[in-house]
Amino acid sequence: MPEIQTSIRSDFPILQREVKPGVPLVYLDSAATSQKPSSVLDAMSDYYLRHNANIHRGVHTLAEEATSLYEDARKKICRFINARSQTEIIYTRNTTESINLVANSWGRKFLKPGDVVILTEMEHHSNLVPWQILRESSGIELRFIPVSADGRLDLAEYANLLKLEPKLVSFTHASNVLGTINPVQEMAQLAHKAGALVLVDGAQSAPHFTVDVQQLGVDFYAFSAHKMLGPTGIGVLYGRKEILEKMQPFMGGGDMIREVRLEGFTPNDLPYKFEAGTPAIAEAVGFGAAVDYLARVGMDAIHAHEKEITRYAYSLLSEMPGITIFGRETDHRGGVIAFEVAGIHPHDVAQVLDTDGIAVRAGHHCAMPLHQKFGIPATARASFYLYTTKNEIDKLVTGLQKVQKLFG
Amino acid sequence: MYREVILEHYKNPGYRGELDPADITFEDNNPLCGDHLRIDLRLDAENKVKEAAFSGHGCAISQASADLLLESIIGKDLDEVKKLSKQDILDLIGIDLGPVRLKCALLSLKVVKSGAYGIHPGESVDLELD
């Protein structure tokens, strides 16, 4: 099995810091945002120090260099998810914007009142609210695949919902609360057989294991750089070329046009049709460096490491009295563990852990409907990445014992 | 962060419960964490707070500050309640809070002041909580 080298941690300067004197950082909140290796920060600072210029129209040296760096990053991302062509890689701000792009551009053009869009009960708000907004303006109907008590999608009910002849099935690859990894390939095949397109929220999957959009057979795939070692402010929408070509621009402005007259405009080719205005150039460069780093370590090695850490954390936490974990123990589970400490509010759990430098998240993790389903207002969540160590999990366990003692 | 006074009011609140009937009832959520708080007040003939109770769910900071706040407003005129500020709450709980946890501590003040002003749900009044 490929192994993660311990030297990885030294690539992340922030992991060397102390939260306060003598208390090192134990960062267990990577599902919210990952930390960044020096190579990403260096690439961005090098861009600003040496190459900064606006892209695409300048002919001077800096403009050429900036354009190359921006487009090279797109090629790297294209290879990273095995898209057919870099014209299928659209830069956005983040996963949320990618999904909003599809809802606005594809949805407004192709969905009519009464058309069905299938979502699931485990979606992040970013894959719920854009469709709810579209429901208000376009009169579409939303249906939800239920989540079972052990945190899996009810695929029998999914098959039933497909009989409604939905136009789109949009769901998350990996749940940011339950850790569930959904069977994307199987679900996409079923959706296509029923005549629907497939959008997958890859925010919690692209950072953690190999994603091959052609093998998965999806039509759209959305993800964010900042959860995969890159900077905030940039994400990607992958879309199949045939579909993207039929879609209307999402935002209007510079760079997205081929020709503008006072009477109207002709949109630019893909992917620029969807990239209005000066984009996040340095961030794209940083995203490219992040993808390089991930590819160098190897996605299979990262996945194997996270599986081991998750299994270790799951077994220790599930042995602790008063701790309830959401989602089941399985080999096919992402590196997030949301849990409840009996009688103690997750805010208090997180706050006490913070005094020992342990960063976990507390709240509904932008999945309120899922929490409502399980009848809990909020959970605490520990999430892992390639730099997480077993020693940090041990510190989490000790910290939780302290929490229980304080409030017990 | 968790001073003895906070833990004490969280574990053994003096004002937890509901008053039915009440002269003033108001409830609200903290959308950030899903905390929910309801406060019931009974007034005497001079519009002073005679009895108070809170219910709902939330973290130690939000529950303890609700308890401390209700304890502090017993006997106070409704107009005085309207004038309570963020600093009054911070003085009661006696700790410094970051911007996220501040919202937990201020939920009770928001609910009490909304009730005192007689705000209807959805109506917007500047409660001067900042």
C-alpha cells in the first residue's frame, strides 16, 4: 500500500505553529478548508512578484506569461480529473458558484414549469438553495432521495423517483457530515437511462481520492480549490462540451464575448463564455500548484492514509461513553466524523477542545435538512487530510475526555 | 472561557422554564448554530419585570447568559430593559468572546429586547446590539 511520508507535515508551515505558547495546532477541520503547502503559496507569490499582468489580450511579456500560467493551471486541472478537453474546465469562485452557474445557465434555458430535479437529503446548502431559487422563478419540482438511519442514500427510492422522468439528478459525491461516499457511477448510469443529466458536488471528493469524470460518467462536476490545498476564491465547473455549448452565458462582461455591438453580443468560445471579467489569476496559478502537489503525493496514497486515520478515529471515538457518531463505519467512507457528546452542546465541545489547540467544527455544517432529519440541531465534526496523524486523533480523544469531565 | 459562574448557571439555571400565561413572550434562533431561545416575562402594575423564564436549546454560553440576564432584569423597568447593551451582557458573564461566540451570548439579549419592544416576527428594529 502506498504510504504517506511523515515529511509531508513540514511542507505546511501553518502546521508548525502553536495556537498559544506551548500548545501546538491540531487541525481537524480540513473538510471546511484545507491548509496550504509552501509550494502553493510560493507559486502565488512568484506570480505576483514576477509575472503579474492581466490575461488574454495583452501582447507584452508579462501578459503572455500570466496567460500561460493561468492556462497551464487549467490543463493541470483537466488532467487531474481526466476531462476530455481543457475547454470543459470552467473557472468559478468555488463549488457553490459552479452549481449556481448550472442552475442559472442550464436550468433557466432548459427547465420548464413542472420539470423534476432530483436532489438528496444529505446535500450541502450549496446544492439545495440554487434549486430552491430556481423553483421559485421557473416552477420546477424538487424531489429528494431519502437518507437511511445509517447515512446511506435509499437507492430503491431513487429508482422510484427516476420514474418521474427527471431532467436532472444533482447530488454530492461525499457527504460533509456523514462521510458517506455515494455510488456516483451507478447513480449516473441510472439517471442517464431515465433521460436525466447528472451534476455531482465534488467538494468533498476531489480533494481526497481519484476522480475520473469520464469513468464516473457525469455531465457536470463542481469542486473548490481551497479544500484541496489551493487558495480560496477559485473553483471549477467541469461540464461536458456538448452541453456547455448549448448553455447561455451566466454573467456578462469582458472576456466572455467574441464580439460586442451596441445592439448585442456574440459569446466567446468555451470555456471563456462562462468567465466574465478579470478572473482570479493568482488563485488559478495556486490551484495548479495544489493539483501538482496532490498528484506528486498520489491520490491513492492520500486516500489510503485518510482511510487508516478515519478507521483509527472511528474505533477510538465509538468506544467512548456518551459519544454518538453519525454515519456508519465502513471502508468506503470519507475522512469526516460528525458526532454528538451526550448532554453537551457542540459549541462547548469545540470551545474546550480549542483550549488544547484542537480545531474541530461545530454547527450544522451547512446541512440543516440533514440535521433536522436526524433530530439534532448541530454536531461537532472532526475531519482529516493527508497531513493528519494518529497522534492528533489521540489528542482529540484526550480533549473529549476533558470536555466530558468539565460539563459532567 | 468557562468561568465557574458560567458553568454554574449552565448546570443549575435559576430561570429555566416557561410562564403561561406571560405578558411578553418572544423567541428567536441563532441561524449560525441552530440555537433556539424563548423568553417569557411577567410584569407588575408598574411595568417592572416580576417573573422571567427561558426555554429552548443552546450551548453553555447562550444558556448561562440567558440565565444571568433574566436574573439581572428582575425588578427592572421595561424601559431599562430596552436600554441594555452588549457590554451589560459581557459584564454579566465576565469573559471576552470572539465574534462567533459573541452571537451565542447575545441571543438572549436580542430575544429579551425584541420582546420588550414588542417586535413582531419579521419586523426589523435596530436593537443596538453591536
